Amino acid sequence: MPINNTASHGLVVEVPRQSSWHVPKGSYTSSIRSVNLANRFGGYSNIPIVRIVFSPQIPGSNIDYLAKVELKLDLNDGSELWNLICRLLGRKALQDCSGAKFNLETLVGQACDIEIDHNYNKAENYDYPLVIVSEVQEAGRLVKTVGGKA
């Protein structure tokens, strides 16, 4: 970390860019940062899930915000994961893979719009509300651009 000790600036120290999972409520342009498989433990079984991490762009912020959604690993027609992929890549992307395999990594880097909601239930027990990705749409569906900029 470089330190600049000059008479005109005093001690100037560079602060690394911060990241936060505490995304403000609203709709934002975003991109998919990562897609991972995991297990959610419930009752007596493990439920395979897909964890999708987004990088929402918060106007005027110098923080790298993150948001995630976890969906059951289910690519049957009409499932939450099926619908999300269809909204982002089109129904044809999954129909072309019918009876074969689909690489979830193709979602990484995909531009999209997300809507963030907050759950304030039992908020008095926590410093921050539970951040919920309540909607994922193709880019330009939730956040309208003005003059080419979001």
C-alpha cells in the first residue's frame, strides 16, 4: 500500500475498494459474477442448489455491491432456474440442450437487471435487513436507460 507523505497532502493512504452484501432496495443493472453448485441441508436430505452471485451497479456508489439468489437445481420446464435462464438467454438456449447438458457457466458475465427487496421480519435482531433478489430480467427490462446510461 503506497504512502504519500508530502507537505500539501499530509499522510495520504490508499483505501482498497470495499464490497458489501447490503444492497439498497431497488432495481439495478447488473451482471452475473459467478455461478456455483451447493447443497442446502433440510430435514434428512441435501437439496442441490445453484447459487448465482450478481454485481449490481449502484449509481453514485464507490462500493462493489454483491447480491445472490439460490435456486433448486431443477431444469424442468417451468422451474425457477428454467425460467431465469429463459429470461436471460431465451427459451431456445435450453430447448437446444433438450435431453443433453447445459453449462451453467455460460451465465457468468451475462448482463441483466435485478430487483432487490428487503425482509424486515425480526429486523431488531440484526444490523441489516435480509437482502432478497426478488426479480431477475434481461438487461433493460427493469431499469430503463436515459440517454444510453442507466
